Amino acid sequence: MKKKEDFCRESNHFLKSLGLALCLVSFGGSAIYASSLYAQRTMLSIQMNDRTVEDVFEYIEENSEFIFVYHGSNIDLHRKVNLDVRDQSVEIILDKLFSGTDIEYIINNRQIIVRRDTKKEDLPIANQQTKKVKITGVVKDAHGDPVIGANVVEKGTTNGTISDLDGNFSLDVSAGNVLMVSYVGFQEKEVPVGDKKVLQIVLDEDSKALEEVVVTALGITRSEKALGYATQKFKGDELEKVKGVNIATSLSGRISGMRVYNSTEFGVAPKIKLRGEEPLVVVDGVPTNQAFSDFNQDVIENITVLKGATASALYGSRGGNGAIMITTKKGGDKGFSIEVNTSNMFNAGQLKIPEVQTAYSAGSGGKFDNIDYVWGDKLDIGRVYTQWDPIKKEYREMELTSRGKNNFKNFLEFSMISNTTVSVSSSGKNGSIRTSLSYLYDKNQYPNSRKNKFWYNIGGELKLGNKASVEGSMNFTQESAPNTAGYGYGTGYMYNILLWTGPEYDLRDYKDYWLVPNEKQNWHYTDWYDNPYFEAYEKIKSINNFTTNGSLSFKYEILPWMKLQLRAGGVAYANNNVTRSSVGTISKGRGGWEDGALGYYKEGKKTGFTMNYDFFLLFNKKLSDFSVDGLLGGSLYYTKTKNLEASTKNGLSVPGFYSIKASVESPIVDAETKTKKVNSLFGTLTLGYKDTYYLEATGRNDWSSTLPSNDKSYFYPSVGMSIIPSNIISLPDWIPFWKLRGSWTVSKTDLAIYDLDRAYTIKQNVWDGLNTASYPDYLRGDVKPITNRTWEIGTGIHFLQGHRLKLDVSYFNKLTYNNTISQRISSATGYKSRLMNIDEEYVRRGVEISIDATPVQVRDFSWDVSLNLSTSKRYYAKLDESFSPDNLWTYVGARTDSYSYKGYDKDPDGNYIINTNGLMSRSQYSSLIGYTDPDLEYGLANVFKYKNFTLTLNFDGRIGGKSWSNTEFHMLETGAHPDTDNQWRYDEVVNGKKNYVGEGVKIVSGEVKYDQYGRITSDTRVFAPNDIETSYEDFVRSSHNNPDKLVQKKTFLKLREMSIGYNLPKKFISKLSMNSCYVGFIGQNLFVLTKDFRFSDPDGFEDIEGEDISSPSIRYVGVNLKVEF
């Protein structure tokens, strides 16, 4: 113990980020000032059991710049203590360490002077020659169970010990003195010794120390035990180590009941579903129409997920599907600090990537051509065809070879993610402030595919005297990308490279994609498909988006138990996009590029804002054993959106000049404006009795502008109840806490903007240059809002001393009725359809389980684990005779996520029936193939700590649920699928044999009859094994859409994130004026195990048709550096 090429280009972004971080580190070191603040802002976490005072001194010296100065004979360095503090200042730690003793300390710069308090000389301290007596005893809790490791200290001295495994202790004390007994989670107790020699000491739980609080609706913090609904929360710093492109990815598996679909496509944000629906995102208590994925990890203080409609009932229709509550950072209590957090991750290969056959060329019928399909001739056997030479840019005779067998991999580029945040915080006794600047650079795997994103955040709070305070935050985001296109069927690079073109050309030879600049491509597939490099640089969908969101609130304490809060918040945005394609484009129409070879240009601008104004009166009153907690308030919600688009018509007048002015004919202009307003009044009341029984009721009434004028008002009631049985009945010592809860609510969803108002459709140049206006719909005015009635029950149980194992279970039931459809009507009315309610009803039922545990916690090592499990399904609760589907798998009690398809006929034994032409017989009736929702979703998060090392491993996945593989569907169709490279195809192409015999049976005699649903009513057929020869190509192409092969299970297990890091010791980093420094190796999307889906990652498939020629799933690894001054 002390006493005194592509890689080089893209890596530049990493070097710039690292250089920025190092410059800021140097700046931060020179910015440290006022050493008197050091003690206030030096935050440490200490978990020590049965350790000495000397051990505590050593730990503080190793992890800070402090040096202890003392006289050893005056301090009992060997006194055993227990300490459990997290992120506390050194002053607080020392206060706890010396509580109940005659020791005082003085902090002078970086020295801590420890000495006896001379003012306590009159106390019977241990070093005076007073009579000693030996005291023995046992420390127990209120249930009679031993408290292990309790601190037992003679008051006013450093003389003490701790209790053993049975709660027993022994201590020599001065006669007549007092013992101070304490333990984490219990109230400290003074025990007079008197003339007793054996003591029975009972500690009472400190309910405030153990009580968990969560952020609920409107941003109000409440005790978790009083809530009648399910919530989950975690700190923002859990998301700050592995910083990928999108924060939502890090939520995968972290919340039971929450499903995150992580698309592999560039620029496509993950989609979040909570209990099967899209939740509301709330920032600092204010609802926002921003996606959760828009936020930066480093500005989030904590996240609370309110899972049901009861939890978010105070937000009205927008909160009917639950809410994600984000609390942003506002400075904290660390004094002045500067923090730099940078993550840089690089492509380390693909988890899933399509593979194609490389033995046969483009073409059909075993012959090469540059038109379509990959059912061409055999490669590398000396056959010569007239082919396009992309270097000489002319047609010439060349041998047909597999020189492009790695075309797709060669097309992909080095990719990386760099995410850096610099923040400055300052706090004092009257408030705090924090500001930060963040930068994200995302270089995708496709050419000309990258994103730049900036965030600026500022937040703070200020006390205005003893009764008033102001709190606010603002977030500004700017995002730009030169091209977000390049995925999906018809528009993606895989569509061209893998599906419809062969391996007989080397794509790298076509990087010079112009034959005639701005007019004609250097390319050989001139009928359907564009040169992929041309697509990357000349078929553009660029974005440049700006978003600002913020809030400002004022609080005033009217009475000690009553407060007034006023708040305003909102979002403003301006999204700009450009879609353009060059003259010479081959592929027309698909993906929004119009006019084909004539060229195309479109500009779009979407602007808007959303405002929320709240006022509410909060009250919290304790009346003997009763408590009353609630609020009364109101809100105004207003949103307005403007959308303006203008595009060229019939091409560009000047090739290469991209402007609306370049339109050959009068440009097409489309504009729309949408507004909506909702006024609301709401209130909630919670009654508590003896901190054990809680009953809550809420009510909200909305007046919406989108509902019929005679019925704009609708009401949301909810009730919730919770009981703490552990306060009522005697439970085993290993069950210190048990809670039961239940809730019921009705929520409603109003209509979309203009669903009830007639809207004109304007068309230009309809008849001889004349414009027209028409009503597209006939909409009835008596439509009711969609209504949900939800109830849930749950329990939370804590096990073991110190609550080291926590189990939470929820069951929910959500009935949806008054559903709406748009019904087609006769065009003779002058309209197309009408909006109406139907009688069809659904019920969603689900179970959610969360387990948090600390299986191991010893001197230098701990292991924390969190397991989340959930399942939910939606069923038909009522059918509408006119509008519900009429099939065998739609009935009351049946699942609504069914998938049906017209497959291929089979005999009673399940064998495929082969027609007389040797091809499979296509069924005329649809049949049930499966269901899309998974049977189980899970997530497992692990945190291992050993001294200054931390290892995190986060797994998640899904079991069951089916989806269609569009990639394999088209690979089989085009002849690119690797399974088509076999002996049958070789014999057909090389040897001219068409002798393929499909597996199945043929009909020898008889016939079959079906009813309207495809059920057999009579069957006299006689079958025999199939022996009919046919073309292998014809057989595969005719049955490439077989659902038995293409509808696959979405089961997967993924290692989502991993980090292993080290907190540098204080004695090293103090030389650089750092307060803390963490260095870690990180990874995201590291490993996936699937049952099906050979070529794509099922992590991103939302529904049955979710897989649409998915891009490769990338594995990222890198480093994280976090420094605080």
C-alpha cells in the first residue's frame, strides 16, 4: 500500500476517430481544474465482505489518486467491515466506513488524513483503560433467519467484528457501552450492552434501500411494488460498450415480450414489437413519433419498458400498445467531467451469405444466352460462344468459363462502423447540465453505400429556490446517405448478380460501366438487368434528414405533499430525398425508377412537427397506515405533416443533368398536408395500506379530430392492484420478497388522418391535357374507434439473502374488437370503397418470464445473469359472417397468423403425384402450411467481473414460426441454386439426356372428387411408383415454388454481443489526469445457429413473406475506448 486499398481508405475513418479521441483526451487532461472538486467527482464502487479497513484503504488508493496519511497505532486497520456501494463519492464511502466510530478524516488535495476525533475523548473508547467484558450474540432478521456478515461495532470506537454463517459474533467491549449493528438492506440498530453478556439482535429490513423505482407514464417515478402491471428497466450504460449502427439491435432479447426484427439491409432500421404491437416511444415523459432506433446510446440515462395498455393508459390511444420510456442524461452529480466514448467495429465475415452454382452459364435449355435465367451451357469444357468483352467493349468469340464464380463476394466491399461521443457535464448544488456531440459513420458492404449521422444533445436541471425547478433537454439529429437502394427483389444487387446472371463473366471487369457516358452502359445483359456498378452510382436513392426533439418542464411545490408540473415538448423534422436514374437505364419501373432508358429524377421533401403540452397536479400524502398518491391533469397533442414530391415525366431532356427543369414534359407534382389534434383530460389515484396493499385507478378522456363530429369523445378506464404477501405471511428465509399484481384496462385507437373526410385525388394530363379531381373513397361517418380490452396478472418473487435471485412472471389477455376494413363498393356510386366496422374480434394471449440472478459473488469475482422468456399468440375470438375468411383453419379459437398456399397434390401416404408429362401435379386448393409467430422467444445476458476485467455475453433467439424463403424460391426458378448442380443436369446439358424421374407416384386408374375446401369426398385412384422421364430443367422450373421446401422454420440462436474490457488502475491513469479509462474488445452479430434458411438470417423476418432476397448478415468486431476526466 502506498503512503505518498478499400481497407486503407475506410480505415482512415477509424484513424480519424481515434485521433479525435486522443486529441480530446489531451484536451481533457489540461481541462481538469479545482482539485477540491476531485473528491466530489471521484465515484467508486466497492463490494467487500469480511475485509479489513486496511483493505478498503488499499482499494481506494489503487483506484484513485488519493493517498492515506495516518498514525498506525491510533487506527484499528484490522477491523472487519462489509461495504456495498455503487458509484458513490469517496466522501460517502468514508462516512460509511467510519460510521459509529471516533475516527475522522480530512481531505487535503489528494491526501486523506485519518485521525481520532479529539472531541470524542470523553467517550469510553477502546484505547482507554476501562473495564472490558466479552459479549456474544446472534444477529437475525425479522423472520428469525441469521444475517451473515453483519457489522457489529462498539459505538464511538473502531472496535468491531462481523457475524458468521450462523449470525453469531463475539466481541470484547467496554462495560455499559452501545453496539452499532448494520448490514446492507437493513436499518442500522443501536443495542445497549448494559450488564448483558449474550445478545439476541433482530434487524429490520430497510424498505427504502431495497425498494425499486421505475419511470412510469408521463415520466413520473414510482415505487415498483405499488404497480399493478409489468415493467422492465435497465441502465443506459449497458448499451454504451457495443455501439453498432442502431441502438435497437442491443435491445434484442433484453426485455421479455419484446421482439426486435434486425434487418440485414442497409438503412433499414430494426422494427420493435411489444406483445405483438408497435410501442410508443417516450423521451423524458413526452411522447414522440420518432423510432427508438433514432436515438444515440450515449445520451440515455435509463430505459423503462411499460408493457401493457394499463401501464401506458395515461397516453391514450398512442399508449395502447405499451411504451418505451427513455430518460436522457442531464449532468448527474459528478461535478465537472469530460467523457469520450468511441467504438470502432469492422467486418469480420458474414454469418449468412447466398451461394450459387458455378458450373453452368446464363441461358435456357442448356444453351448460353445473355437474356434470362441460368439454365445455360456447361462451363469450363471448351465450348465457345460469342460473348461481350467488357475491356475491349465489343462482342467476340470466347470460351465459356467460370471466371465469375465469386462475382458477388468480389462485388462486396470492406465495411465498418465508427461511433464516437464526446460529452461535457457539470453539476452543483443548484443543478446540472450535460452536452454531447456524437458522430456515426456506417460504411456498408455495397459500393457507394454509406451513412453519416450526427447527434447533438443538451440537457439539464435547475433549482429555483426551495420549491421550484426547471428541467429540459434537446436532441438534434442529422443523417445523410448517398444511396440507400440496392436490396430486395427487382431492385437489389443480389437480384442481378446471383439470380438472373451467370458465372461466365467477371463482374470486376465492368467497374467501368459506361460505354457511352450518360447514355449507354458497358454491359451484356441488355434486355432486363443493369450493370451492378451502374446501379450503385447511377440509380440513386439519397437521403438528407434533420430531426429535432426536446422538452421543457417546470415543477413547483405548492405543499410538501402537492406539486404542480407544466411541460411542453415535441418533434420537428425535415426529410429530403432524391431518386434518380441515368439515361441508359435498362431495368424500368421496379423500385420507383420510372422512364427506363430515358432517365428519371424525383425530389421529395417531408416536413412536419408534433407538439405535446401537459399540465398536472401531483399529490402524495401519508396518513398513518394509509397513503394516497395520484395526479390530475390534461394535455394537448397537435401534429402537422407536409409532403411535397416533384418528378420528371418521359425522361431527361439533357443526359446527366438531374433537375426537375430537365423534364421532357410537364413535371408531375404531388403535395399533401395532414393535421391532427387531440385534447385530453386524465387522472390517476393510488391508495396504499401499510405498504402492502395498493389499488390504482386511472381515467383518460380524449377528443380526437379524426373521429366523427358527433362522437369525437372516448374514454379509457384502467384499474390495477398489487399485494405484498411477504409483508403478511411468514415465508422461508430464502424468500425475502413476494408480490402479486393484476390490472384491467380499455384502450381505443382513433382513425388515421382523413379516414373520415373526403380527399381529392388530383391527376394531370388525363384527357387531352386536362387535369381531373376525384373522390377515391366513400367513407361512412359512424365508424367507431378500434377498442382493446386488456387484463393481466403477474407475480414477482425474490429469493435468497440479498435478493440475489429475482423471478417475474406475467400473463396477459388482450381482446380487440370494433375492427375496421375498407370495403369495395360498386363504381356506379362514383366511389371505390367505404370504411366500416366489422364483427370480427381477436384475442392475444401471452406469458412473459424474467429471471435476474447473481449466481456467484466472491471476493474478486462476480457473475450476473438475466434470462428473458416469452410467448404470445393471437386467436380469433369472434368471426364476421360476411368478412371473415372462409376456410378450414379459420374458426373461433384458431390462430390468426396462419399461412396457406396452393402446393402440390399428394396421395394418402404423402407422396407427390406426378402427371403424365412427368411433372408434379399442382393443387387447386389452398392448404394450411404453418404459422408465422414463434413458439418461444428468449434472451440470455451474462456479465462476468474479475477485479478490473469485465466480460459480457448476450445471446438471444426464437424457436418456431415459419417464413417463405424468397431467395431459394428464385434460385430454383432461375437455375442458380447450388442444389441444381447435379448429375441429372450434367446428363441433360452435356449428354443430351432428358431422363429425370421425379420422386412420387403416378395415377394408374380411378378419379378423385373434392368439396369446396379441397377435402376428398370420393377417391378411386390407384397409384404406382413414378417412372415417367422428363427434362430436369422443366421439372425444377415447374415446381420451384413448392411450399414444403420454401416455407421454413425461423428458429435461431445468436450470439448478439460480446465485450471483454479492462478498467485501467487509477495509479496509471491519474498521470494523464483521467478519472477512469476503459478499453475493451467488442463484437456484434458474432454467431448464428439456424435449423433452416441456409442463405439468409431469420433474425429480420417479420412475417411469412419477410425474406426478400436478404443481403448477407455481417459479423462485426472491434474496440471500445471510454475515458472520463
